[in-house]
Amino acid sequence: MPKPRKSQVSIEATPYYHCVSRCVRRAFLCGVDTYNGQNYEHRRGWVEQRILKLCQLFCIDVCAYAVMSNHYHVVLHINTKRQARLSTQQVLERWHTLF
């Protein structure tokens, strides 16, 4: 059964988290799909740019990341000091930059 984020993330326990996201059904995120021969390597740059863009908008530091052929890993640090300095207006501006 899935748990809500508020019960999964505890800044008091640790501000560092290792997150993984995988493709399903033999789908390829990057690299050459050996099943159909298509090359998806151009997506690697997209994923890297998106990770770096999101860490600028939110108070998250990316400690490390790896984009593999069918999944990616990120090691994140929740930056509570930077978050505490943000005003409500700054939070709204960052949110509207993304959405």
C-alpha cells in the first residue's frame, strides 16, 4: 500500500534521499533499444536538464544523479535553510515558473 510523502520523508531523520524512477514494459529511457533498434540517446540530455532545472526551482540540492537506459537515480538533499528564507511571493513565482 502506498504511503503519503509526509510519512515517507522525515527531515529530522535525514535530509538526504536516494530516489529511483524506472521505465516499464521494456521501454527505453535512453540508449539504443535492442528490440526495435531505435536510438533514444537524445533523451538523456532532456532528463539531465530537467533534473537541474527542478533543483533550481525547489529547495532541493542534487548531490548525484545517474541516467541509465531504462531508469535514473538521484541523491537529493532537502535544503531547509534556503527554504526558510523564501517569502510567500517567491514560492508562488517559483511554482508558476514550473506550472
